[in-house]
Amino acid sequence: MFEGKVVVAEQASELNNEDFMAFLLFAVLGDGNVNVEERRIRLTMGKAKREAWGYLIGRLRSLGFREYDDRHAINYEVWSSKAVDLIKKMLDNPSIKALIEDLSTLPDAEKLRRLTTLANAKIKPKGRSLVEVAGIKMNIRVNRDGYVELRVERYDYNDAKEILMKLKNAGYEEAKLSKRGNHFEVYMRMSTIKKYPELTTKTCEVLRKMLNEAVSEGNKKRAWEITKAITKLNCPTQSPRASKTTNHNKN
């Protein structure tokens, strides 16, 4: 028997953790996307499905999914260590894991292969890309052009506003607050980082660690992006090993 989607969503929202992981696995295999390079899981749904999943959205958010509305569809994404940990939980059942691994050997099972690859990915320790500013831990974001921002996210506006005021009271008047999807971001742009020598020093220290990590993992694209960021911030020269590797990648 097939019940209405709303009823199914209500029942799925009440599943225990193990059964909900199985439900989520098949949702990912259906309308989901698994990106190994970015270590990201994405669920895409239209407005109607989003309404039908009303009882499930809170469950997704509790697992680390964040909502992004691109007008044509709504995306729920989880990435980095949270994505890897989530895939591991989905495949925690030995029978399901064995089935997925067997099916991944089929020629057209690319999504299954990406899923098993992500499940075996090494989880990085937390804090590798964090900088402490005025007692607040901010994440370093580096885009493909080597542009750097410091960001911290909060789902509650008052929490985000409090962080903004702490930064401004500490002298970082250029700190800004904006709404991104269903959350709020407090951020400082590269121009702000450059303005404060102590902030530049802290950021450069973390960028060098991120570069060494990207080099050791053989992630050439990421290493080159971070190298451009280090250059734009006029950071002290990186280690000979990192320099040799990234220069080779550039060539």
C-alpha cells in the first residue's frame, strides 16, 4: 500500500535513528547528489515536496543539513566531516553496506561508488580552518580565486547579532551580518583582514596549515587556491616543500 506523501513523511519523522538512516540513504540515492571532492551530500526537492517533508526538515537540520533556496528548487546540503560521518551512519547496517558495495561494482552505479568512497574518507580534526577573533572562533573560507573571508554562522538572529557586536566592540568595525538561506552569517572580508596586522598573522598561520594539509592529501586544486590566498595576504613564504608542490601544480 502506498499512502499519501504527507503521511509517509510524518511516519518517517518518527523512525528511530537506525531506521531513519536507511530512509535517508534511499532519499540520497533517489533525489540526492554525492560529491566526493567537496565532501558534500545534497538533497534537492521542489516546493511541493518541501511542504510534504515538513515533519522531516527538523530532522535533517539536526543532522547538519542546511537549506538553500535557488528559486527553482530547494537544496539541503551537509558537507565536510558531517557528510562523511552521516554516510558512515547510513552504511552502519552490515547488510545494507554489503548490498551497496556489491551494487557499486556495476558499470552504471557511479553514485554508489561515490557514496562508498565518501564513507571511507578520512575525517579531518575539527578546528583546522578556525581563527579566534575577540574570543570568537571564525571559519576561514577560501574560494577558487584565492579570496579569503572569515565567517561564523548562527541560526538564531540574536546570537548572530551578539557576535557582530562583540567584533565591533573589539575594534573590528567592518564586520558585517547578513542572512543566508535559513541562517545568519557574521563575516569579515579580505580587505578587513589586511587592515589588522594581528588578524592577518593569525589567518596566515592557519592558511599555511591548510596548505600543508592539501599538499599531503594530493589535493592540487585546493593547494593552489590556498597558495593564491597566501600571496594576496602577503603572508610569509610557505615551506619549501609546499612551494615546490604548488609551483609544480601551477605549471
